[in-house]
Amino acid sequence: MQTNLITEGAITFEAEGAFYNPKMLLNREINVAMSLSLGLTDYLDALSASGIRGLRVAKEAGVEKVSFNDINPHACQLIEKNLARNSILGTVTCSNANVLLHERHFQAVDLDPFGSPSSYLSAASRSALSYLFITATDTAPLCGAHLMSGIRKYMAVPLRTVYHREMGARILLGLAARELARLDKSMQPMLTHVTDHYVRTYLRLTNGAKAADRCLRKLGYVEHCPACGSFRLMPEAEPEGICRHCKGKTRLAGPLWLGGIHERETIKTALGWDGLGHRAQKILSTCAGEIEAPMYYDHHSICERLSLTPGKIDEAIERLIERGYQASRTHFCGMGIKTNACMTDVEMAIRPD
């Protein structure tokens, strides 16, 4: 089969069609920056394909011990060639990822599958000692577009809402928290972003039953109103059934993660890498500036519902802050407003003076 010689970052490598996805370049770019910021020494690219993710981490983040794995023997041969071409030392295994993850431990485990990572999360949670990085490209099940598929894969009910991108990220994080808790481990998301067609999260892990218990207390539910777009967060599945804002009938989503999804200082350190492109810098900067309030309101959807000509979103955010609320933009949606205010207060902030 014909291979192509490709240069990405500091790596020149051979790749074949299915073994290389150029649309994930941004994902890998941010991955290098995060790996640098954490000072990794031992990293597993569990589903390597061409090996470009692990190759870049080794070369550009300076990680000394990088392991590659793929179940396809031909992919492993390509990885060996690419290691030699770039003068990088690395360990390559040709194994079912779940088998390898149950056999060995790594400081950092990176799951970047084609589709859902759910079938690997149990083994990866056991294998990862300090960090677990996860990509999910099955956004339709995560965000509620394919409801039953989402329930089967993530053991939670997702809903298709105006804030569906964050809904998907928090459904994924909820499953990760539960898988880790079974092993007396807890997690702290350092960065979670939804970009193009995928969710990506970077988790810091801690051992201990008490820490796992505290982590599970950050799981909860969202009671959502399809009529007006308002929502209510709650620790238990105890919906009121009727929207407090418009009296519409509500729906319940969860369980999902209601804790923080970013570590500001870690992201700021990652921003110091000069290899980041403009788009990656913008995403990380916006994530660092987001307040830690789950979900968001869509400025244009509210204006459309209220028959208002949309004003400047930053002015609405400033009004919320002036009235004592937390508020910020969000990387999840260009028209999104993150805030701890309720829908009534958001509507007041959006209305013209």
C-alpha cells in the first residue's frame, strides 16, 4: 500500500490513509503543549496508528519514555520506521489496547480512538498512574442526537440542548469519574475542550477511597426546559418536572460531571509553548478565562425567543458582572454566556436599556 511522507510539527513521518487524520492536528498540537506543561516522563499512546501523537510528544515535549501500541501489525511497522526516521527511541507493542492496559502501568495514558473511548476507559483507569488523556469523536451519542447509543456507551442520559457541546463533555467526564472511583481513584480535569467533531479532556489522577468519594460528589443531573432553554443543576435525580422560568415541561440529563473542567494555571503554562498556532492559542486562552459554572446560555437563541435584535454579547456579560454574578465567554460556543445567574437575570442583561 502506498504511503505518504508528511511533516507535522517537528516530525516527518510515513502514513497511510486510515492511519493518519489531518483534522486532529489541533488536538495533537494542544496535546504537546499540555504534555510540556506537566513535565511528563512516561507516556503511552495506546491506539497509535501512524504514531504521530506519541512521536510529537517524544520530540517536542521531550518526554523520555514514550510507548506506542496498535493492534494492527502493519501500523506497528510504520511506527518503527517513523521512530527511526526521526531518531527517537520508543517502545512499540502490537496488542489489544485493553490487554496492554491491564498488564502494565504508565504515568500518562492517552486514549485517542476512532469513535467512543468508553470500551477502553476501565482498563485505562487501571493503567494510568498520574494522568489520563481522552478523546471522544462520537459526539452524536454524547450530545443526545443518538440518545440510546449515548445511554448504552456512557451509562447516562444526554440531551440535545443549545449547550449540547458542554453536555457531551460532561457526560464523558461523568463516565471517567465513575470508572476511576471503582478503583479508588479520583480525577481533576485540567483542560476539557470540544473542538470541531470531538471532545478532548486531560485528567489529573489521585489515589485513595476518600478522594474518590469526594470526586463522586461532583456528579449530578441537569433539569432542562426545551421550551425556554433554562436549566437547573442538582446533585440527585429529583426533577421538579415544571420549568421555574416558563412553566414548560422539563427533561432530565445525567448523571454527568458538575465539577470544574479546567485548571487555569496549567493551561497558562501550556500557553507558554511557542509551537502553538493561532487557533490553539485562542482556544486555550478562552478556556483559561471561563468561569467554573456548568453549561451556558445561547445569546442568539434567547434574543430570537424574545424577538430582540441581538446586541453585543460582551455588554450582556458586563451587565451580569455589574449585578454581582460571575459571567464569561466560553470556547464551547461563540454565542455562549457562562454564568451562575438564572435565565430571568440573563434575559434582563440581554434586553436593551
